[in-house]
Amino acid sequence: MKKYDVNYVTTDYRKIIDDDDIDLIFITTRHDTHAEIAIESLKKNKHTFVEKPLAIRKGDIETVIKFAKRSKGLLFVGFNRRYAPFTEKIKNEINDIPGPKIINYYVKTNILPLDHWALDPDIGGGRIIGEMVHFIDYINYLIDDEVKDVTAHQIDKNNKKLKTIDDISVSLEYSNGSIGNIVYSSIGSERFPKETVQIHTGSKSFVIDDFKRLYIYSKNVRKKKLWRQDKGHFNELVKVRDALRSEKMLFNLNQIYLTHKMAFE
């Protein structure tokens, strides 16, 4: 508390929401509580930042969005990767390139014990609901077009050789002809980078290596390296601050809803 100059600590979130001196609420609790706390916060017209996912049930997503539309407070969702330095560079370069894009997002995740809270459908919602929204949002942000179709394939959960239940591939088809592919899997070496992103458009290709290195392929190959991994958490908070000052939302509420809806599909 001394290190971060915290005024007080409580286990009752309602005390925070009812505190008139607090105008921005960060919800970083377990997934099953996100929607309930967000709704209470928005009812009090608090600016509300919710770590993903916004909720673990489709109906709760719709309810949160409904209250966000009525509230004087702004709603934010923790989709930090769109604010990563490499993402911003890629976004600036591909905006002026006409034609469709192909994006492949490979996520090599770790194996969780089957009794882990994140895998409990009533608490964590499962890893697809709990984490897949990150990668759907990322691809949506770069392609910036309407999703026309969503298809998914999952490894048979009854396969006795598997120690996990959430190995899946998802394909997003967009109205402008672009395609986004996500592979989320625990199969393979633990030494493999957690996140590898390939973006292809026009005559350029970009490869993000775990948000530590960026390779840009055109006539030549350029490599950019960070001193440490940066998935955009700090830049995200800067964007939140700027949004509060300008009273403009970072996200269109319909975008938030559709991103989560795709994960449920």
C-alpha cells in the first residue's frame, strides 16, 4: 500500500462504487464477477474498465452493453494488444495498402490443470471465452471491416491422449475479402513463443515474435527489437486517460459486443 500510495483496501466492491471521490473503476476480478460489477459501476455513472472478458455469458454481454449506453460513464475493455508499439507501427503501414489482408495468429498456451478456475464454465468461462476475445479483437482492429462468417474446429475433447480441453482453430471471413485465422493450442514445446502473428497485405508481410521482435518483409527485410516484451498495457492506460479527458470512447459499444459474440460462436 505504501509503495503505490493506496488510500484504503476493501473486499467489498460496492464501497468503491459508492465512493463519490472515485470516478474510474478497474475490474480485474475473476471472470464470473465482471458483468455484475460492471453493471453496478455503470449504474453509478462511473467510468468502467473491465479486463477481458466482459462476461462469460452471452446474455450478460448484452446487459452490460445496455447499461453502458445509458450511463454517463465510459466503458473500456482490456484489449491491450491493439496498443502495442508493434501493432501501432503495422497499423500505420497497412492503412494505405489497398486490398484484402490475411492474418494468422498462433497462440501457444500453457497446460492448465483440469480443476483450474479458468476452465470452470461457471467461474472462468473456459479459455476460449476467457482469452480468445483478445485475438479476435486484434484481428478485427487490423482488418477493420465487418465479419461475414466465423468457422471453428476443436480437437476432440474425448481424446485420451490430450491433457487439455481448449485446443481450437478459428477462421474469420470479412466482407472485404480479408481472412483472419487463430490457432489456440497447448500442443507442442513450452519453449515455443506464446504469440506469433503474421500479417500479409499487398506486397508486404509482417511477423510479430511474441511482441518482442518485429520483422517487416518488403523489398528488404527489416527487424525491430524491443528491450522487453510490450503487449501494450502502458499505452492502453494512456489511451484511457486521453479518452477520459476528451470524453470520447475508445471502443464502439457494438464492436465490444460483436467481438465477444464471435467467441461464443
